[in-house]
Amino acid sequence: MNTQMTAIEMIGTVDDNRQIHLDQSLSIPPDTRVHLIIMYPVFDAIPETEWYRAAAQNPVFASLHDAAEDIYALTDGEPFDDNEK
């Protein structure tokens, strides 16, 4: 069943409880189901150290601590010289 929908744009604020408070009242009947698209400003990027900490503690990478995964050595391969012509 396809439901025809219309769109309106409203501005609001998110409070300390992460609840949205609109600046104006809606002209939609009570108990009407709605679909929301929330747009908000981009906040400062997560610090690189926070990414490192999250990756180090993420269980998805736990298998990398297994000695069987340590298959390369510093003596493997050949050095690359970018200045070589």
C-alpha cells in the first residue's frame, strides 16, 4: 500500500535529553505517523587519537594479535627508492 506524503520544513532544537523541540506548532492532526529527515551542522571531526583508541579496543581486530597472523618480517621484499631513475 503506497501512502502519498507531503513534506514541510521546520526548525527546532535538541535538548539535553536528545528530544526535539520545534520552534513552531505542527498543523498535522495528533497521532499521525510521520517520517523524519534530520539535518544538523557538521561537528568537529573526531580526534585521530580517538580513532586509534577505538580501533585498538574493537574486538573485530582481536585476531590480529594471533601469532599466526604475523606472516611478514622487516626482511621481506625489497626496499623502494623513490629517487631511483
